[in-house]
Amino acid sequence: MEAYIASLDFDEKPSAQRRKDAWKAMRPFWQNVDPTVIDGQMCKDYAAQRKAAAGTVRYELLQVSTALNWARENSPVNVRPKMWLPKTAEAGEKHLSHAQFEDFLDAVKAPHAKLYMLLGLYTMARPKAILELVWDQVDWETGLINLNPPGRRQTRKKRPTVPMSDDLREALEAAYAARQTNYVIERGGKPIDNIKKAFQAASERSGIKATPYSLRHTGAVWAAGEGASMAKLAQFMGHDDDSTTQKHYAKFQPDHLRDVANAVQRTKK
């Protein structure tokens, strides 16, 4: 695994850093495992002790499989274990209702975590984009937030420029007045690189399961439910086109396929 990660080009492969970060969490379980004994049950054992979302566990197990595929071509290791992978729900199904969001937000204690919650909902940005956001990217005059910082090239996971809602502007203005650094999300005068603990604590207090990434889907579901077009929603979320957006969110539009249903008419005698 470490040899595979070392072989990646971190400048050309945007996912390389994510793979390296994933290995930090995976290492305690996998670092001394003989590849020849890996099987479906071991994968299930890993999922049980990892206690993470199914999507996270699936991603990490796929890294094991990918590293072994790399090893077959680049090392003496030549095994092809039968892997087990957890099933995950469609991305668009992982969202909070309006009531759940408010209850969860009430359970979030730290000011920086509350601000993160609002940014995640109203901008639909990915977690890393929010944590890396600096005040220079917030244009108060135009009311726009450029989620892609200067010097960062756009990758497959695009970071668009989005308008701030009135509610978000109010929260941002309060945070800007109390800022200690140039980072929008900060704690104790320092930026943070992980917000998961705040979410875990709020999940325990509220009894509502939510993750930093689920806010993106929550915002998209709510927007679709209010009739936002898939083309505009795709631009807001940074999708290349609206095919992905349609797949996950069109079903939440109130009139989705209603014209098809009404097109089925009986011929009455």
C-alpha cells in the first residue's frame, strides 16, 4: 500500500492525497496483514471495527484492492483476494429533512462548526473546499463566493463560484467581524483540517446521523424540491453536465415525470 501511494503523482492525480489520508485510518488494521489471507470475512471484520459510513469503508477497501492490483504488476506480490464491499445508498438519498437539519444544528455547539453547517447547506460545497475557504474568496459587493482559491487548478471535482443566500451572508458577516485568521472556518485563531469530530458529537447529542458530505446532498435535495432546474443545480454543484444531477436529484422535484403520468389516459365509453 505504501509503495503504491509513493508511486502516485500528487501533482497530476488529485485523488492521491485522499488515498494517502485514507491509509492513515486504514494502517492500524492492515499494515501487518499477509495479502494471501485477505478474504471477504476480513473485509467485513474491518468494516465492523472501522465504524465509519458505508461509503468510507467501501472507498478504503477499494484502496486495498487497487494496491494489490498495482503490486501484481510492480512487485513479487501476486494475489487476487475475493473482496467484500459494503453497499452504499445513492448520493442523493443521504439528506436531512428541514426538521432534522434544525435539530442537528441546535446540537452543534462550537461556533466554527455551526458556520460550517450553514456553508455546507447553502453552498453545497465539498468538505475540503469549505475548510480551505479564505475570506479573500468572499466578494461582499457582488455577494459571490469563489470556492476555487487562486492558484488551484480546477479538477474533475470542480469548485464553482456561487451566490450567498441572505441567511448565509448574515452568518458570514458575523464570523468576519470576529475573525482571527484569513480562514473562514477557524478555531482558536487557527484553521482546522477536519470537522468530523464536531459532527460525531452532534450526531450523538441529537440522535440524527449526519456527516459533512451529507450537507451537500441536503442542499441539493431542498433546491430540487423547490423546483430548481437540473441545469442550474448542476452548475451550482460543479458538475460537468446535468446527467449526474438528474440521476440523483430529479426525483425530488415535485412535478418530476408528472406529465408522463398524466399522458397515460383511458378511453372512456
